[in-house]
Amino acid sequence: MRTLGDDYILSPAQITGCANIAEGCNGGWTEVAYKYVTNAGGIVQESTDPYPVKTSELGITPTCPSTLTDQVVTVDDYFTLSSETAMASYMGSTGPISVCLDAESWNSYTGGVMSVCGNSVDHCVQAVGLNQDASTPYWIVRNSWGTSWGESGYIYLKYGTNTCDITNDPTYVSVSNV
């Protein structure tokens, strides 16, 4: 039996492939994905519905499986955070958050702390950590472009300056087991 509090690696392929109104690999908003998960009766683990090899690295939206029957959690509600300070506080006490930001300049990112980019929001990803002890404090953001991109699939964005418009749409969810 699964219990709330278990760690799951959830399927991004289910969201991009099955939530047609979320626009797959062509963009979309996390709130639409949250509503999809609720309406679909939950989300499966990545091991149940993984990205096909290299699909996410090529920006190709995966196909939705005809049946998904092993959902582990569903979204009960979602909440928006109001500032980088609120984001840091939530992350420090609870965990990762969804962020939608400007990733237009990310194609050439290979490492280091990015401190300059635009504010035309076009990409939703997951902020998974914050290093406030570094000489230049930074967010640790997990991207969906595969581990050969950036710092093994992550990008570091300067903290405290709304880099890439990271405060545009930071959200977190309350969930329950299916």
C-alpha cells in the first residue's frame, strides 16, 4: 500500500503527451497540467510512462498511452507564491516548486550561474533547490531537455533578481494518494 509521503518520480511524458490542452512540448502552463491530473484521476510514475529515448531532448511531444491505470497521486489544489523570498521559504521548508520562465537564451547554457535573460515566459520547469551560501546565490532548476544539456540537465539562475522572470508563475500543489 502506498502512503502519502512516499517519494515518487512522476511522469512528465503523461502530462506532455496526454494533456492536449497543455500544448505538450510547445509550451503550456502548469495550472492546466494540474487540472489535467485531477480530471484524469491522477498521474503515474515515470517508470510506468517514460519519455521515449531522446524525445524530450528533441522537443517531440510523446504519444499518450491508450491506458494509464497505475496512478499514484492526484492534485487536490494548487497555490501560487508571491516572490522570490516566498519561493525560498517554501522550498526550504517543503520542497521543489514549479516555475514558468523565459528560457529563450538557454540553448547555449553549458554551466555557471546565469544572471541575464529575458522576461518572455515560454517554458515551465521545476526549481529543486537554492544555494544562498554561494558568492552569487542561485536557484537550482531542473530542465526537461535531458542530462546532456546544461549542468547534467540543470541550470543555475541568479537568486534575488527575478532572473528569467522566475517569479512569473511559481506554484506548488497539495496532493493525495489515488
